[in-house]
Amino acid sequence: MKIRIIDIKLIRFFRKISEPFARIGIFVIFFWFGLLKVIDMSPASPLVQALFERTMPIMSFSVFMVLFGLFEILIGVLFLIKRYERIVIFLLFLHMITTFMPLFLVSGATWSGFLVPTLEGQYIIKNLMIIAVAIGIAAHLHPLPKNQK
């Protein structure tokens, strides 16, 4: 078999599985990490609490963590359901704003030096990959019908 034929078959295969795999990947990450927050076992809790104390001291942290975890679970589940992409990508955008905040507001926990992230900082920066995957999912959407505004 020629390399070109193998290449074409691989490309077709990856095109076929890329969107479902992306959806499942985002679901696993958001559902799992959200569930850890809901059951109070998240290793991100200290970082989230440090950000929470700087930005939202209007409710108890434990209530916030459960709500934030449920929000993440919702994002994960909605990525599995076709026709909810536009809604979930908006929710993901809101989530990413809050997720990137520690890089600026809790910099002592996210940077060990100039452009040298801590493990927590790396954890946050890797969210750029989640954004890229969500963009890939959005790129597969069909435009809304003309009769919808």
C-alpha cells in the first residue's frame, strides 16, 4: 500500500472521529473535575478559594464550590448533546474567564518566576487546549437557518 493511500485513509478516519472524540474529551474533563468540586475532593480547592476570597466574598466558599462544580458538570454534559454547542461554548467562555483569573489575581500561586508557571499555573494554561478543541467543535457547526435571527 502506498504511503499516500495510508495518509488518505488516516485523514478520513481522523475527520470521522475528531468531533465525537473532542466532545467526549471535554465531557470527561469537565464532568470529572466538576464532580471532584461537588464532593469536596478537588485538588484545585486552595487555588479556587484564594481567587474566591479576592473576588466573591458574597457567599460561603463551600456553597460556591458546589455551584461551580455543578456548572462544570453542566458544561461537560452539554458538550455531549448536539444542538447545544452555541450555548455550551458561551458557558465555556465564561468559565475560561474565571479560570484564567488566578494567573493575574493570585499570581503568587501560579507563577514561580517570569514566564515560569507553577504546577497550578500550568494547569490553567493548558486550558488553551480546551479552547482550541471547542473552536474545532464550533468549526463543524452549520450556520443557523436564515429565518432565525
